[in-house]
Amino acid sequence: MLPLLEKLQIESVNSGACTGHGQWLQPDSAQRLTSYNPCTEEAIADVLLADVDTYHKVAEASCDQFRHWRTLPAPQRGAVIRDLGERLRKLREPLGEMVALEMGKIAAEGVGEVQEMIDICDFAVGLSRQLCGQTMHSERPGHRMYEQWHPLGPIGIISAFNFPVAVWSWNAALAAVCGDTMIWKPSPQTPLVAVAVQHICNQVMADHKVTGVFNLVIGGNKDVAPAMVNDSRLPLISFTGSCAIGKRVASEVGARMGKTLLELGGNNAIIVAADADLDLAVRGIVFGAVGTAGQRCTSTRRLIVHSSIIDELTERLKSAYKQVKIGDPLDPATLMGPLISSQSVAAYHDAIAAATQQGGQVVCGNEELDGAGHFVKPTIIRMPSQTGQVREETFAPVMYVLPFETLDEAIAIQNDVPQGLSSSIFTNSLRSAEQFLSAAGSDCGIANVNIGTSGAEIGGAFGGEKDTGGGRESGSDSWKIYMRRQTNTINYSTDLPLAQGIEFG
């Protein structure tokens, strides 16, 4: 831990709340939160846990700074994000290793997550010179109409353990150039990387002589999280987490007429057609199902395979799974690290037990590794049909294999789950690909051809439909959620005609 802190130029990770003025607060409760290494189950370090009073101090500072930050020209705000991206470039490897240490994903994925942060900063810098509204023709002579976008306000960002820094950056970089300040509540399972990122933000803000743009509160899910969700000072809550909690967040924020950006669960499927390139498919499937130990919201959880090739593909995958090295995430040879907690290991076993009770046959896996750490073997289960367990999302490397005869049947199976995040098809048929991408095809927010379900680029909007929440983050026009739209009409004539030809008086 200490060498990584030195590389990140961080002296301490003691406090879990920062106002964005570079001031680390000391909560009255003095309750501490310990971060554990899921690879060894040993304590890494601990931080002071913020209480509700501390949260309100941070929120007040964020609101105060918003009044100034929103008045800066967007390109000036973009300059701050440009320098944030440059600072992240210099610290990419140590910060990525810290993600791997605390979360358990392999180092290559940890570094890749920091690269996502860098990429979204680049995207946001360009966006800071856009933020375009439309102009439209008025029906009234001597009138001009247009729309413009204004900063929304201080926003709340509640992120999950599996992408402890990247998803924050998707929100933070765009919200900042849009003129918003923000309060970040990271997962209690990954507090240290959040503290590290806040230190980096503090340095960048100090360089630009701004304060209070990026704020941090590491608090409990039973006290600080509800305080944030129900805080009417925050017009937007961006929440990443489970479908069940996301529905509660949407209800509570909606009750106060706030907005939510929800990134919830995914029960993602890959369809493998009879004409698919199986060499290509195997690589895409294995990464989608095994990467991050199956703890991505875009992880491949269902494999829908044409009956003519299902036996061959299953055997290929069984062979590929045997080659997946499981172990220390910081070892360059490792392809799969541990699950985040013992609760995740229990959920892994429960899912396999339920699937076998419903007629599933385990092809490989279904084993917990001996020794320290939350290590399990990735598991493939052949299922006769899409039974109850297959319709559930399990945050673990468990993949269900299902047969199909026609593409219409495969698409129907894929869509017949509550979630609608990511989907893929492997096929060499243009017609099959286009049918999959059509309005009658995949009902997911992400639909891919000849690539897996994981590994989205920041240029496109990320998110899904149905129980996945309908939110969109990162690229495309996702920036609009962080702003308020205003329609303007200017009368430059000496008359006052009314719309719709109304005569009054």
C-alpha cells in the first residue's frame, strides 16, 4: 500500500470526506471504515467514515461553489478537465494498480479503467466548446427562437465497487464542463481509490485556483446515502448499483421532483449463429464472462447458441476456461482475480445450486479455491430453457448456455429478461446482423455484432433499458442530463403578434 501511495504523491488516506477546498474533514463520530484486499482478505488501510452532519457540510460547500463555477465560460471549465486528464496520464499505472489491489480486477483492467478516465476527460474538453442548442424558425414575423443549455446544479454521484473510478469520471468530467459541481459517494468496499482520486482533483483545482467543484463523502449506505438521495439541493442523482436499490432511488428522488441517472443491472446475452466464426466467438465470450470475475454490469451471463454448434462451442469454451489463470490480480500472468467479498462467493454457490435444481448441467467450474481470498472457478452451465435462475443477475463468473433453432427464437430468448443493458450476436450473415440491430431485434441499450458484451468505448452513450434504468452516461449527447434546457424567443419587431394566430383585444 505505501509504495502505491508514494507513487500517487499521497501522504494520507485518513479522512473520507473532502469539501473540494482541499479541506479533509474530521467527522464527530470518528467511526472508521476498513478496506480489505479481496485477494488475501487482509486489511489494506482505513478511513474516517463521514456522518450525515459531515455530508451536509460538504453539500453546502458544493452549493456555494456552484454559484461561481457556473459563471465561468465552458472552455475555461474544460481547461480544468484537460489538466485532470493530464494528471491521470502521469499516474495511470499506479492508480490502476491501486484499483486492482482494492477491487480485485487484474492490473490490465485496472489500468484500462484509468484509461477510461483519461478518455472521458479528452471527450469532455472537446465538448466544452460545443454544448450546442438548436435554432428554429418562429411563425411570428420579427421573432427569433432558439434553445440553450445552462448548468443544472450540484449533483450527487453514487458509484459501485466494480468500476470504482471510471464511472465516477464519466459523470464528473461531463458535469464539470457543463458547469455543475458534484458530491461523490463511492462504494464502501472501495474507499481508498476514491480518496486517491480526490487528492488528484484537489491538486488540479489548486492549480486553477478553483475550489469545491469535486467533493467526496465516504459514508454509509444507511445514513449518508439516504441523506444525499433526499437532498433537494441536488437536482440530479447519478446512481450505479442493483436494480432493487435503483428503483428505491428513483422513487425517492422522483418524489422531490429531482432527476435520476440510473445504471443498474444487466443479464447480458450473446447469440451465436450457426454461421459464426467460432474462433472469434470464443475469445469474445471468455472475456465477457470471465473478465473482472464476472462482476461487470456488462458481463456475459447467457449464451444462446444454435443447436447445430452448441456441443462444439461448449467444448471449446470448456477447454478455454481451463487455460484461465486465477490468482493475484497484480501478477501479469493472471487473467481472473477474486470476487469482491465472501457474500459474493456465497451468491456464486447459490446461483449454481438453483440452476442445477432447475435442470442445469454444470460443464465446468462450480468450485471455490482453497486458501485465502475470494477465489472461485468460472462456471458454465447447460440449461434446458430459460428458467427462473437464468433470468436473475448474479455478480459472479457464472454463464448459462441455452439452445435455439431460429434467429427469431434467439432474439425472443435474449429479450425475455427484466434487464436490458448489453447484447451481442456472432454471425457472418449481414441479414442476421441487421435483424438483430433492427427495432424488432435486441431491446438492449447496447447491441454489438461480432464482439462481446463488455468493453464499451466512451464515444457512445452507455446504458440500458427496462430494469437497467434507462440512464445514459459517457459519450454521444449524454451531457444533456447534467444541464437544463431553456427555450428563448426574441421579438425584434415593433408588433406583438401571438402564436397560433390568436387575436386578443
